[in-house]
Amino acid sequence: MAFTRKDRDGIGVLEISGTLSIQEATPLHKELVKCLDSCDGVLLDLTETEGCDTAGIQLLCSARKSFAKEGKSFAIEHTPDTIKDYIISAGLNPDVILTAS
């Protein structure tokens, strides 16, 4: 997994490519914490994201809760069907995880 960050009107935009997996979760987690500390919110662009595992889903859920707790926006766009399908197979509702807050 790789990601790039662009700041747009106080929002940290993270473009993520590759796979959201446990092996790559730490760098993304650190960047999300930086966004939480320095931005009004975050937007995750998953256009180039190929898949995820349970750790990737947990990271998305945790980030959503952390941003909401701080009163900051959290949004995900361009989610591939493979990720939506994985969320469903894990017994979760993709609308709850992927819908903007």
C-alpha cells in the first residue's frame, strides 16, 4: 500500500493505492493521526485501492470514530466493490463504515 496526502481547504486528502492490510496499517494510521491533529477532517480516496483485510477495516472504523469524537469530518470516496464485498463478508454494513460523517 502507498498513499499520498494533499491538503484542500483544511481537509487532509489521502489517496490510497494497493491493499489496506495489517502489513501496511501502521504508516496509514500515523498519517491519519497527523490529519486528526492538523486538519478539520480527512477524505480517503480509495480509487486505486485493490483490497483490504480485517485490519484495514478496523483502521477505517477506528479513524471514523476518532474524527467524530473530535467533531471533524471523515469521508471515503471511490470505494472499489472488492472492499465493499469484504466488509459484507466480515458481517458488517458497508454503508455504516463508508458513509461520510
